[in-house]
Amino acid sequence: MQFSGKAKRQSLLRGQKEGIVYPHSLQFYKQPPTDTITLEEFEDLALERLKVLRLIERAGAKFNKNSQEYKDMIFSELKKQNLSSYCKITLPIDIANKEKCEFRRRDHISHFILRLAYCRREDLRRWFITQEVDLFKLRFTIETTQARNAFMKENNLNYEPIEDEERERLKNFLYLGFNHSIQKVNAVKFYKVPFIEVLDLVKNRKVFLEKGHAYIPEDDLIITVLSAYRSHLSHALAITSRALPQLEEDTRLISMLSTLHQRYIGTDYANKKPNFTGDVTPDQIDNLSKTSFPLCMRNLHDTLRKNHHLKYNGRLQYGLFLKGIGLSLDDALRFWREEFTKVMDVDKFDKQYTYNIRYNYGKEGKRANFSPYSCMKIITSNAPGPGEHHGCPFKHSDQSHLKQRLQGLHISSSAVDNILDLSSRGHYQIACTRYFETTHNETTVDQGISHPNQYFEESQKLLTGVVKNTKVTKPVPRSLSSISSQKSSSELEDNFEQMDDMEDVLSCLEGIK
């Protein structure tokens, strides 16, 4: 089906006005979108939701998901990034409020776009489900009782409270099972639901079971909603995955969708001028490496000083980083020449290495202005082999070596354990963020570390007094269920053509109806 932009918008708003298209701010996303959008908007919506889900992951790794700190971090960061609409408390559609219609439309379409990107592998599906369920739970808990009841009714989640007679018969079991007083048991509504819908409560022995049913208080009714949402989303992703071949015929979308989980969405440091150090000179690098370099770059610098040489991938990763912090081409040539000529003559250096340094600065070859590597690109690029020292230490180092390295930097035992726990569970960037915090007097970085040059910039902001040191509560080491899918980064084309129709995408999405 194809609409012109004007006809499509009028049709959409008529449906919304009748309360049919988006009757609630919460959605189970059962019906795929039928809009016609441009490729530019397609990409914008995908990156918008990706930012939200990565924020949900960072907050969940930093704080207990039921804590106020967890909510405060998410709300604060969403506000900074102008994405507050994803967690607004909104009542059913007001006919005159077109802004709500647009928020819900963007939420709806962006969810389905990420379905297409994250249905491809089991690890991506698990990550996507975890973050989407956490986002849904947060939004559900901040909704009004009226909106929650309307949403549950709309999705056939009709649970009736148990009768007084059954409550009286089971009150002693309910009292023991939920550690409530008899008075509270009499005051709270209890619901009888199939036990398979509240497996988390069963696993933690927080529910009374009888004849295949669980008796849960009203406050825990959200568990049944989350279970239904998780089950629906898991099934929908599996079906979407089987329908992917229809989509892969469109080369305009496949390149973006297949690498979206690897996308770096932060600042491009290719043209960004250092704000806090000015031009960096070779004689400053030793001191800066000790105070403001991320661990990956500090490892490369220490290796260079020790061996007076780095292999190609190490030179590329480290050289582009130095370019990004303000090392000029002339100073870069001097820096590398002085170090390398400790183990080789000048002629050999000029013949074998000068060209590559000039190439990185856009002075040779195709004269492109290459960007410093982001964390995600470092994480997913070539893993270091024998004699190589590039890569991400939180991913590519074994736990014993990483532990030894962190202890050698005089990091506290509790922080080392926390960092090791994060890295072992695939949270490499969050581990780097924790490393930054523990080496900068527990200064928080709510947006997380996603680029080595961002690490350097944040460090310099703090050390030069541009921002105040803010104390934060140390995160409690705990098990994390997220998957190491947020890994990578390849640069994608930014210029997309106008897309006349979306039938090729919708044919794929139709499979989840």
C-alpha cells in the first residue's frame, strides 16, 4: 500500500483521532506500521531508539533496576538527548494533541525498525528483548492506574481478583508466602494466574502455588504483563528473522540494518578540535598517557615506549587517536620517527612508515580525513594476534592479565572486581566507563564511554576544571544478563535517497501479524 505524504498523514491522524491507531502510550507492537517514510527518517528513527536502548542497558548495569537512581539516570539522560517522549506519562489520546500522536508513531515505527536489525542472530535477539522489556517495564510503572488498566484490557490481559471466600481459605499461605501481615493480606487484591506467567516469582520462591496456579498481589501483576510482552516479542523476532530474505533484495536498507547493532552514535572526532589541551606536542604525550588516556591507548603507548615499535593495526589505532587529540602531522612524524629509529635507521623508517602516517592525515592516497576509531570499532575489528597490542583490553585480554594490569595501576580491589565482572559479561564499554570513574575520583559519566577520544576529552574537562567532580555511589557488583551484542562500529553512508514506498519492508513486517 502506498500513500502520498499528505494523504498518509491525514489518514493516520484520522485513525488516531478515533483512538484506533495508538489508543495508549504503551504498546505490544502487534501490528506493523503502514507509513511511507524517507530513508533519512528511517535511519533517524533507528538511531533514536538505539540510543534509548543503550541507555537502558547502561543504567541497568550501573544501578539496581528497581531503584530510584536507575530511573533518575534514565530520565536525566533522555532529557539531555531530547528523547523524553519515550518515558512520558501519557493518558489515552487527546483529539487535539497531535504531539502525542507523533510521539507514539515514532515509538511504533522505531521499534519495528530495530526488530529488523536485531532479529538476525540469537545474541542480538536476546539483547534486544532484554532492553525492550526493561523499557516497557519502566514505562508501565510510571503510567497512571487508569492507563495501565486500559492497556491490559486492550491486550486481553484480564485477570480477576480472587473471591473473599478463597482469600479466607488461603490467607495463612498468602501471609507466609509474601511476608505480609494478616491485615495487609486482607487489604491487598490477589490474583490467580497460571504459574508459567510468573516464572521469575516462582524461581525466587515469592509466590504461593496451588494446582498449577500462582496467587500474586496486585503490585506483582506487572510480572504477568512483562511475561506476555517477552513471549510475544520473542515469537515476533523469530518470525521476522524467517522473513528477512524478502528485505535483503533492497540494498538501500540492508547495509544499514545488518550493521546497526555496531553503529557508533557519538561525536565524530575526525574534524573536532581539542577544546582543553590545544595542540598536543610529542613531549606532552607521556604525561597525558598517565592521566587521560583510556586503557587501550595507554597499553599501546607503554608498548611503544618499551619496544620502540608497533605493528600495523596498533599504529593505525594509536595514530588516529593521537591525531584526534590534537597531534599535528609534523609532530606525528617526529614522534614516530624518534621512537622507531631507536631500533632502525632513518631511511628504513622513511621508506616503510612515513607514507602511512601521512595517509592517516589525508595527505596521501585518496586524501580522506580518517576518523579515530570508536570503542565499538576497536571491539569488533581485528583481534590482536601474537606480538600485537591493539584492540580493547576489556574484551581481548584474558581475565588474569586484565586483573594484573588493573592492580598495577593501583585500582581498588572492589573496583577491579566490578570491572572484571562487567568485562566478563560482555559490557566492555561499561567496564571502560567504570575504569574512568575509578581513576577520576569516582566522577560519573552518565552517557558512558563510547570513544577513546571522548574518554580523553572527559578527562581533560575534569583535570582542567571545566566541570566539577561529582561524587557518585559505587555500583554494586552483580550479575548482568545482557549479551555482548553492543560491540561494534563501522561507518555507514549518511546520504540516503528519498524512498518512494515501503512495500518491501512492510512485506517482511507483515509476517509478525
